[in-house]
Amino acid sequence: MEIAPLSSALGGEVKGVDLSQEMSAELWQDIHDVWLEYKVLVFRNQDLSEESHLRFAKSFGELQPVRSATHIVGDDQPFMYIANRPVNGVPGILPNGEMHFHNDQSYYEFPCKASFLYALEIPKQGGNTMFLNTVKAYEMLDNELKEKLSGLSVFNVYDYDRNPTAPSDVYDAEAPQFTHPLVIEHPETGEAALFTSRLMSHHIVGMERAESDALLNQLFDHAEGLALRYEHVWQIGDLVMWDNFASQHARTDFDPEETRVMRRITVAGSRPVGLGVAA
Ligand code: OGA
Ligand code: MN
């Protein structure tokens, strides 16, 4: 296995690995280690059946059942098709358009720790997935701001019907929602990371709304700053996996007349713990 950095911010391309084959414990450990180091891993030219996609994801932990779209894909199935055409007879989800930055499932008590996205059909242009490093984003804040964030919690909500791709102030009372620390301690590396995003974070708990809006926007503008990004331009057969507690991602727009089909699996994570708070 070889790893080639994809940007100065985060991301590495793993070469010399065929994910359709069983792998040794040593190789798995190497991949696990570079995943934590690089936050986002890209494997090109993979020929992944549902089974091999599943096997690789499962090697990182228990799978997260698909919950946000159970009305579309049915219970207890681990695959989510992010697609703008039906797959296996069911409509895809998050079909079209730009999607703002987010950590996956930050509106659940137990967000996923890793996501595995595999490209089956891609448009000629656009539909890129952008990643930012939330550990670096935190690190680069000045001390005064770090101090200000200490102990804060943020209310996250995701109303799939109203705000699947862009933030909305209005949300259904039943929409999945959860409050998490705004700065978390990474469960495996112990690194401090921002855990608040433009798409899913609604307000900072116990803070006046105007102040909360201003502070969140300041953090989002900072984190989304160009130098912290890697933009993945997809090829069919790419498997991209990310560390959901150390990165965020967003999608650029693309022509809805062209098809884009991605198969996604997520692996369950622990409940995020605030920086400096004993678990
Ligand atoms: C996801 C996601 C964006 C994309 O799979 O969690 O946000 O590029 N995907 O389709
Ligand atoms: Mn996502």
C-alpha cells in the first residue's frame, strides 16, 4: 500500500489496494492508520459489489442502519443511494444540487464515525465533494475564540423534507435533532475538532439568537476557508471514505439532466464528547 497526499489540508489517495479482495490484518491496520491521519481516503478504480463494499465498511465497526430516509429505502438496510434516478426501483435521495458543509448525522445522538461513498455514475462536470479538516479548523482559531467556545453546545437538526441540501431556519418538530458539544475530542486520536456545520447546526444553546448566528457564521466562514479544503472530482469506481469526527463535506452543483449515482454506507460512532470533558 502507498499513500499520496491530495492537499495540504487533508486527504490521501491509497494506491495498490483492491477492495474487492479480502485483506490481511496488517493491511487493514495500515489503512485504518492513514484514515485517521489523512481524514479522507480515496481509492480509485475499485470494482465494488454491494458485498465487498459492505465487507470493507464492516471491518471498521458496526453499520449504521439508514434512518433519515427509511420512508424511501425501507428498514434495516445499510445502503443509501445518493442518486438522481431510481435505484433498484426506489427513488434516490439527495438527488440534485449543491449541498452545504456538514458532518454526517450530527443530528443524532450517535453520529457515524465513518462514511464510505462509492461512485457508480457521475456527471461530466460538477457534483464534486469538498472536504475540510475540522481539526485544523479548530487549531487555527485564535486563543480568545477557543476560550469562548469552551463548554458550548450546539443544537443540530436535519429536516430532510425542508433542508436536505441548504440550511433552513424552519424545521418540522419531528425532524431528527440532537445537541452536541461544539468542540469535540476525537474518540480515537484525542484531537480537538469543531463539530458544528452550516447545514445542520441551528443555534448555540443558551446564547441569544443574534449572537449565536454571528458566532456560528464566523466559525463556518473560517472553516470553509479555501486553504483547509480538498475537492474530490469523482471518477466511476472511486471509493472515498472519511473520518466524520475530523472532517466535513459539501457537494458542488451539477447538471440535473445527467445522472449521478453513489452508493453509501456509514459505520456507527460513539456519542461525541466535548473537549476536556472526561467520557
Ligand atoms: C454524503 C454526502 C455528498 C455527495 O454521502 O453524506 O453528503 O457528494 N454526499 O453526494
Ligand atoms: Mn454527507
